[in-house]
Amino acid sequence: MIKTDKYGIVFNKLKSNILEEWNLYTKHKFVQKISDGSLDKKLYLKYLKQDYVFLIHFSRAWALLVAKSKSVNEMRIASATLDALVNEEIQLHIKTCKAEGITEEQLFKTEEELNNLAYTRYVLEAGYSGDFLDLLVALSPCVFGYGEIGLNLKSISKSDNPYISWIDTYNSKEYQEVCMNIGSLLDEATQDRLGKDFVNNTLWPKLEKTFLIATKLEIDFWEMSLKPE
Amino acid sequence: MIKTDKYGIVFNKLKSNILEEWNLYTKHKFVQKISDGSLDKKLYLKYLKQDYVFLIHFSRAWALLVAKSKSVNEMRIASATLDALVNEEIQLHIKTCKAEGITEEQLFKTEEELNNLAYTRYVLEAGYSGDFLDLLVALSPCVFGYGEIGLNLKSISKSDNPYISWIDTYNSKEYQEVCMNIGSLLDEATQDRLGKDFVNNTLWPKLEKTFLIATKLEIDFWEMSLKPE
Amino acid sequence: MIKTDKYGIVFNKLKSNILEEWNLYTKHKFVQKISDGSLDKKLYLKYLKQDYVFLIHFSRAWALLVAKSKSVNEMRIASATLDALVNEEIQLHIKTCKAEGITEEQLFKTEEELNNLAYTRYVLEAGYSGDFLDLLVALSPCVFGYGEIGLNLKSISKSDNPYISWIDTYNSKEYQEVCMNIGSLLDEATQDRLGKDFVNNTLWPKLEKTFLIATKLEIDFWEMSLKPE
Amino acid sequence: MIKTDKYGIVFNKLKSNILEEWNLYTKHKFVQKISDGSLDKKLYLKYLKQDYVFLIHFSRAWALLVAKSKSVNEMRIASATLDALVNEEIQLHIKTCKAEGITEEQLFKTEEELNNLAYTRYVLEAGYSGDFLDLLVALSPCVFGYGEIGLNLKSISKSDNPYISWIDTYNSKEYQEVCMNIGSLLDEATQDRLGKDFVNNTLWPKLEKTFLIATKLEIDFWEMSLKPE
């Protein structure tokens, strides 16, 4: 059984098309170093700072998704996700960074690196130029990939791993539920627009391409995270 | 003392420029009929249905505001407002309509009238084509006008007024706090962008024009609401 | 034979679905008064001024279409149309108005009426929130309707009609070619996205609705044009 | 005398703030290799292919600028630039590539590299999220930098340089006029929005930051161009 089955049929279809890139992303060296606890603390702190900037732009993209919704139900799920990102996840991030000695002011001054900027602007622009589904698919690799990483790492990481709280966040029941809810949203939104036989819809290949590019941009994000500041 | 002083300096400056139109909006015949309880129930039900469609697009505009934010604080306030609109106000609206015998399905099938469409598309387009401040100003007449109407009507309406719960909603401590918070957001966002001496900034007249047009579109909304379906 | 056959299959399919509204638009009283030359000159001048404001926003929508293009060919046709609108049609309009004693300054100060604003903001917002095809369909009733009106009026209007140059503009070989080129663009863009069997694509009904609303907004534009300033 | 004086005061102000980065861009090793003719032909061909993809997205950004214009004059200049890009420059590019043995089909299949994608999506997103001026400033380093490079290289390159036609393109009277026209547009648009004393306007630092980031993204584009495919 594939662990991500519960994330819905559309995501799993998209993932199965590009398993090689998907594994390069979810099993990246950076992830392995989190998993066995060998990641240099300095790299982790750099990652936290870049990820703070990422989360801000990623939240803006979720907000755009609400603006592009076509039903009250779509708005409800997207705006709940947005609210969780802005009023919980970013706050949690600020707290985590504070515990590591990084003040909110330092976070705010973080210089956004190229690979970070490339990823969020790609997603936002896909959303502005395209429609709801184009944007939701561009957001998908991040949402579901972290869920899958959480599941994978939980089963193999030791409890004294210095990064266990990061792992626990994405393995948590709450985060896994987010993945399932967004998985349902993606399934419904896809079928509402492209029909039950969505893989044969003329628009499907464009979505596959968007998913592939966003996955590659996740790999590039990890690559950046392995380089010292 | 002006009741709306607590809504901040930018709003009160914008309002004071166009007092004539502002009064045509906030003291419109439709509002008077709510105030003395003489509004035809059928017109009220029509208003509720059109307002449901309005709220959906208005929420989309608040979502766009989050996407256009330039600081975490702006995002926080805008996304909290959005969440309240989508996950509380629209739900309350559905409940109110249900109590009046209008099902959610009927609400969903409401045919959007011209004046309704004109207003929300104007606001959304102002946001897409402009920046955060252009959009926030376009959203302002609705937010603050309803607050002011709530205050005005509460002081003159009788408790057996059939529309007392509508009046109470906008006179409520919660809604008045929303107006104060968004008033602060507007003050800060304006001064961050146009400086302390914002009225002399070259960009100010454009904002005045946006505020005027959105106020006129509120008047047109009430006009529409006085015409039977 | 239907005169608009040469405007392509997608437009004719969309039109055939809503023949009643289409005729209310293309055979509107305002059009009839142009046709028999009985239109009050003052109303014509008012129309010219409102149409100037309309053209500016309509051109902005064509620009957005270029931004949302998915191929160089789409960009080419859309940007050629935009260039013709901005650097020819708007200039021609300024010249026509000048001949009628309306200066460019007066044109620029024209106060945009509600029905005018509603139409262009609807189209622009459909474009910003949706994708290329949503926007192209929203632009269609204007483009093809004026072409059809040009054909209809030419065959019945007398050469001493005071509005003959208006009629000649839309009946001209150049304008009819624009309609045919955009008809081809619409056919190709639809089939590229929704497939050959586009009418059975899940996304088709949304496009039908957009076409209907934009057609109704054309009717509202004529209604406005019959009312004195 | 500074060669770029004729490109207007706003551009020269922005450039003078970040001379170090500006020189890293306009005097980059890739440019030097064009200048002395030592650039590996394979790298040049790779550059042409990536630049084709760049031009498509860059043209989309110019189209968005038309959509965000606030006056007919702004629309006129921006849409003329867009038309030149789409109906001349991209065509010229296709021809140049053909002469080098790269077919249009190959161009179309070019896989967009990370640094290329980062740049155009940054510009487009700056435009979608911001206003006309934000977007025009994001477009500036490319427009004016190539103009300056054209001037610089013409004076030092030999006529038998294999890349002389590339140099001639950007040194040409036509391209230099484009730079002057867009320089005037930038000067007027800035002063219309931020006033004569624009450098003291609260919004100015945001524009400086946008100009800096876009300049850095130009450097990253050259870096990419030095790496073999």
C-alpha cells in the first residue's frame, strides 16, 4: 500500500507520472540529513530563515486561490488553509526561530535566495495567469510532499533526533488531515472542471507540466538549503 | 463628536471629502426603511439574496488583499477578516436566509443583478490592476458604511423593529471592532506607502476617486434593492 | 445562410444558444435608430464619449489576453488586435469626436456611467480571475456583435444616413477580417483547451454563462445610450 | 558624460544607487566574451534558445503593463513596445536561430532553465501583485542594460567579430530610440505617481529594491548562459 493513497486520486496520478523527480525531492540528501539527524545546525538555521520568506509568499498564493475559487466550498477550504498558514504556521515558525536565537527582525531581513524566489514567483504567476486549478496544482508538491516526508521520516527517525519536532510537525495528525482535505479539494476541483475522465481532458497535460516544474523547484530549494550562507 | 472618529484618520478624511454622496449612501431610503421597520419583506428577502452573491465576491476581494500584502501584519489582519467573512458571515447569511425560507440552493441560484455585479467587479478589478492600497480603499465604503449605519440605526430604531437583528449585527461590539481594526490597517498602510502627509502625496487623488466610485456603487446597490424582483 | 458563419464555429455555437438575448443586443432600439438615421444627435455624442472610456478599458482587457496567452501564435493575434485598438481605433475615435466638436480633453473627462463600468470591469475581472479562454469568450460578444451589426445595417441603411460612416466602419472589409481572425483564434484556443468535442467538456457551460452575461451587458450598454446625459 | 544620460533621470538614479551590481551585469564575463568574439558558439546557441523563452514571458509582462496603464499615452507606448517585441523581435529571434540551424520547433521545445524562469516570473508577479510603476521598474534593467551594452560593445568590438550582428541590434538607432522612449515613459510615470521629488516619496525604496533584484536576476541569467547545456 502506498502511504499517500489517502491524499486522493489526482495527486497520486500526478505523482506516479514523475516518480523519479518525486523521489529526488522527497528523498533528497537534505531530507536524509534531517532524518538521521546529521544536518549541520547552521544549514538548518539557514533553511528556517529561507523557509520563513517562502511561507509568506506561499500564503499569498493560497490567498490568491481563495480569490480564484468558483464555489463557497472551495473558498471555505482555501481560506481555512490560508488562515492556518498565516495565523498559525508562520507564528510557529517565528517561535521555532526564536528558540534557535533568530529574532523576528532578523527573519524579516532575510535575503531571499534565487531558488527560493524562483519557486514562489513561479507558483504565484501560475495562479495569476491561469485559473484555480492551475494554481492548486502548482501548490500541490509542497503540501503533499511535506506530508509524505513526515510519514517517511517518522518511521525511521530516532526520538533523540535533534530535528524530531520538525518531523513531528509534518507527521502530525493535524498536518496529515490538511493533506487529506486538500487532496479532496484537488480531486473535486479537478473533476468539476475536467470531468471524471480527467486524464483524457485536453487540459490535463498542462497540469502535469505544472506539477513537474513545481516538483523540480522543490528539489532546487533543497539544493539551495545544502549550501552554506 | 463624529461617531466614526474611531475608524481612523484616513477613512474620515476620505469620507469628509464626499459627505454628500456618503450621506446619500448611509442615509438612503432603503436604510431608512430598515430603520423604521417599513421595508417590504419581499424587498428584504431580495436584498438578502443579492447580498449573498455580493458577499462571495467581496470575500474574494479580501483574499486578493492578502495576496497583495507587503508585510506579515497586513496579511494577518486581512486573512483574519477573510476567514471571518467566509467561515462566519457567509454562514450566518445562509442561516438568516434559511430562517426566512430561502434554501442555500436557492441562494446559490440567485441571478446576480447588474448593480451588484458592477460593484464587486469594480472592486476586484481595482485590486487586480492596482496595488494593496488601491484595493483596501475600494473595500472601505462597504466596511465602514455598514458600521456607521449600525451605529446610526441602533440609536433610533425600536426593539420591535422586524429588522432589529440586521441592525444589531452591524451595531455589535464585534462588528465595530472589525471597523476599528480595519481603520488602523488603512491608516498604517496609507502612511507606510504615502507618508504621514499622505493627503499631499501625488497618489492620493487616485485613492479619493476610488473611494468616491465605490460609494456611488453602494448607492446603486440600495437603488437596486428598492426595486421588486 | 447565416451571415456570421465565417466568424467560426465556437462563436456561432455560443450565439445559437442564446438567440433571444443576442437579438435583443444586435437588433436593439439604439441600433435601429442608427440604422434608419433617426437617432438623436445628442444621444450619439453621448454614446461616442462613453464608448471612448469603454475602448480604453476594453483595450486593457485585450492586453491582459496577450499576458495570458499560451503560444506565440495566440500572442501574435492578440497583440496585433491590441495595437489596432490603441494605435488606430482609439485615435479614430478621438478624430470622430473632434469632428463632432468634442475635444480629447472633454473625452478624457467623461464620467463613466454605471452600465459602462459594469461591462468593462466584468470582462477584465473574468480575465484576471480566469484564464485565456474565459477572457476571450468575455470579449467575444462585443467583437462579433459589432461585426454582425455592421453587416446587417449596411444592407438596409441609405447612403444619406447621418451615421453611415459608423456603419461603414463595422461593415468594412478590415473589420470583417478582424472578426474572422478572432473567430479562428477562438476556434483554435477552444479546441486546444477543451478538445474537438468542446461542447461536451465540463468547462463549456462556464464559457456559455460568460458569453450570456457579456451579451446582457451589451444590451445594458445600449439601454444606457438611449438615456440623455 | 555618461552614455546612458539620454535614458532619462529615473533610470540613471536607480542605476547610480547600485553601480556595483549594475557593472557586474553589464560588464559580465558573458558580455566580455561577446565583445571580443571569444564566446563558444555552443554557449551562444544555448543563450539564443533560452532567450527565446525569455522573450515570450517578457512580452507577456509588457502586455500586462498595458493592462495596468492609467492613461492613453501610457497604453500607446507600452502597446507599441509589445507589438515590436511580439511581431518583430521574437520573429527576428526565430530567423537568427534558423540561420544557426535551430528550427522554430526546437526553440519551442527549449527546456526553460531555473535562472531564466526565476527572472520572468519575478517580473510578471511584481506586475500582477503591484501596479504599473512596480512593473515598469522591474522591466527596466533588461531594456536599458541591453541598450548600454550595445553602446559599450560597439565602441570596442571589431567588425569581424562573429557576434557583431547581436551587438549592432542593441547599438542600433532603433533600439537606442526604444530606450529613450521608455526612459521618458519611466520619468513621466514616476513623476505622475511619486511627484517631482520622487526620491523622497515613501514608495521610492520599494522601487529601488525591485530594480536591484531584477538586476541581480540579469547577472544570474548571464551566469546560466556560461554553463554548457
